[in-house]
Amino acid sequence: MSTPVPEELLAARERFTRPDALGFIRGARVPTGQRRAAVLILLSKGADGYDIPLIEKRPDLRTHAGQVAFPGGSMEPTDADAVAAALREADEEVGVPPGTVEVLGALPDAHIPRSGFDVTSVVGWWGDPRPLVPVDTAEVAAVHQVSVASLLDPAHRSTWMLPGGFSGPAFALGELYVWGFTAFLLDGLFDLLGWTQPWDASRVTEIPGRFLRERP
């Protein structure tokens, strides 16, 4: 039986489209209106509250090798809008049927200087979750169903810092290390939903090499 959208998520819909929502997502830039992409932040009922699927990119990719991200990718000419793009990508990458997702809203577009894309982050509810595996094996090495409670645990939170001084929030779950734009999105989403627990932002952790590699 499909689980209906929890009341707290229904009540939060209007927060996703707030004009100042990007203020919660540190590291984003003003969109350029050129190259567009979309990702799906998919919440579902888990054993300990909510779960969110994250993908781990293949370690031999030319860009973003080994990094952890939400399902998503570039918008195609056939996509009606960013929501359609996010649902299509989640289906193609990890096999989430678009018809099983209830879209709750989308965060304002954020420009990512490193990739040059304006990214729309679509928030959805998956009432009938099932185990996921990589479908696009040329891109995705693994799929991780991550507990939101574990992401919120202050013991799993820290700050990453690059040699040039740029820094941001990190989430470390065992061998899994989430940083970069994905971590900014999680950090901002949790703030928007009022879920964030106090954590020590002065604690800096090193980004493991397998999550940092770029091919020449």
C-alpha cells in the first residue's frame, strides 16, 4: 500500500518556492538561463523516519568521478519542464517510475559555476519505495538509500575545505562522504524544513580521494 504524503511535507510545500530559498543553499549563484539541469530529491518512508536515495558516480568518469549526488542530469529538448527532466533522469539512472512520485515542489534554480549548469532541485514523495539499483551503469556505480536521521545526526556533520579556501557542509556516513552542491542542497533543505540539529561547523574533515577525483 502506498504511503500518503506526510502532513509536515504537505505543509512545507510553499517554502520550496520562497524567493529567498537560495539564501539557505550556500554556494549557489544567480542562474544564467543557459544550460539547464534538474535533480530529484526523493523522500520516502524508511525504517527510521525518512529515506533519501543518493547515487555514487562511477570512478572512471571524466567529471564528478566517484562523487555522491541526487539522481538527475541535463534537460533534454523533449522534457516539458525541469520536473519532467528530474523524473526522467531518476527513471533512467536508478529505475524510479515517474508515475510513483508525487512532486511537492522545486527549489529556485541555482547556478553551479564548476559545471556551468543552472540546476532545478525537484522535491518529491515516493509513497511506494522499493530497492534501487543502477540502471545507467555507464554513469552510476551504486545507489544508496540514506536515512535522513543519519544525515541530521551532528556526529555525521562537518565542514569540507578546498586548498583555495572554499568550504561547505559535509555529511560522512561510514565510507560515504557527501560534499559539494549535493551537501549544500541537503543542508539548505533541512534548514527550510526546520529539521537541522545544532552541529559543529568548525570541525573540518578531509574529502576522501575517491570522492574528489577528476580525470584529465
